Amino acid sequence: MAMGLDEREFAKVLTSLIGREVTAGLVSSWEASVTPPGDVVVAVSSISPNSAERLGLRSHKFISVSVDHESLQQLVPRDAKAPATVALGDHCTLHAWPFGAVILHLVEDVDFPDIASMAYWRYETYPENLEWAAREVGRLLGAAATPSYVLSFYWVHSPIWSGRILESALKIICSPRVLLESGDESGHAERDLLAEGFDHADMRPFGVQGVSSGYASWSGVVYHAFDEDRALTEDQIIAIELDVQSIWSYCAYIADAIEHGREPRIEPGYGTTFIRACRSRLLTPRPQESDAHRSMRDAIVQSSGLPLHLANAADTLKDIGAK
């Protein structure tokens, strides 16, 4: 039986998918001798893909690392107008900003038999990625480096579902912790969520009907292009994430210093005026910006909690007189 369900359970799933009642008796007859209607065939194929197919995606991990300002100047001087970039192997690039942020962008092409496998891979590799980042940045600068978090963006190029099931799958990929929290390694939790639908209160969509599907959450970002000629590009999403994560990291540094009773070190030109400029750049639509790009930027910025982070940073910098 598809998805490991009995006839009654599978009938319930099909009923929710095609919008009309399906009974266990009908399922039994379709399995035995009767050819099922076209909408049923499509629904079955979407929730029970060929086992030989695998979910193919490109994982982009943005790893935030803290280093002292003196050491960072080896890579990017205080008066630099743009971030410095350094290749760390074939699949990772270090980006360093003069205000003190360091973000490693690690790219991995991976495929999985299901979303649960991807979720466990994500969970297991994050600590390894953080240790590796600390080691590589420390070696590069000859100074202590402290990694703080990993944010993931998944570019799904080879899904194994379609229609409404695909939308549910993308939402789960965007927030895969839901599968880990279920503690169910049998696959039933994933199949139930795919069939019944999955929504998260803090998840924001940014796709365009018939062109793409995209979602952003606190856990990460996912995107699938149906029409690559009209959809956003991978590089456009990467550029926004680098911008957001660099500012998020800077605001986190300011907050952490204050919370631990230290006055943050603020380089000239990166005080309240800079924070206001960041807020305007990230929250205000651009005249030539497409609706798809605006929607993507807004979804990523809002789901990250950056607006509140910026407001708190601006208040702190004002209090300490950093203009």
C-alpha cells in the first residue's frame, strides 16, 4: 500500500487531496482490477514517488564567525567600501565586512531519499560546520575565531513531488526541525505532513504562481523554480542572504557586548547613521525592483527578526554616542 498506509488511511489521504470522498472499497478495487480516474493517478504519484527518485537540492550554509577587529583588518581595512572575499577550498567563500562581520558561504550539492534524511543530515552537520569554520578562520587570521550559528538556504532543483504535496514538502524543508521533534524515524510523520499539509505561523511565502515557490522562516529559506526564465536566480537569493546575515551578525555583536557589560567596539562610520541606512536598504522597496524580488527580500528580512534587531542596535548606539 502506498506510503505504508492501509486502505482506510489511504482513502482518507486521497479524499483530502482530490476534494471528493474516496472509500476504502474504491481503493481496494483500484488495486485489484479497476483503473483509477486521472485525478487519483496524479494524487497517488505525487505522494508516493518512484523509490528510485531522490530529492536533489543545493544547500547554501551561511556560517557566522566572530573575530577581533585587529585580526579582521588583515582581510578588510576599516575604510573599505565593500566586503573582502577569500576562497576556502572549492565550495566555500569567506566574506568579511569592515564593520566586523564574517560570514562563510558553504555550498554543497546533495540528494536524499526523503526530507527526514535531509533533516538529520542538517542536524548532524551543523556542529561539524561550526568547528570547521572556527578552525579555518583561525588558521587564516592566526587568531581566535568563534562561530555562532548556521543559516541554510535550499535551492531545490529536483523535487520528487508535485502540486499541493510539493508545496507541503517545500514548507517542511524550510523548517525541517518539525520532523526531528516528532522523533518518528519510520517516515509516518513526514508522510502525514505531506498528505495533510504543513504550515508554520512564522513562515513567509514569496513565490509567484506558475513561476516559483519560495518560503522563508527562522530556520532557513527554500526555493524551487518551475520556470527558470522568469523565476528569481540562485545568486539573487544568495546576495540578499549575505546582506541580511552580515547585518544580523553585527547587531548580534552589539547586543551581546551590552548584555555582558561591555561597550561594543564600533568602527568609525558604522554607528547609528549606518544602522539607519541598513534599515532603509533592507526594508524599503527599490524603484526598479521586481515584485518577486521585493517579496523575497521582505520574506527573508521579516522572518529573520532583523527589523527588531536593527531597532535595538540603533537604540544602543545612540545611547553610547556612536554616530
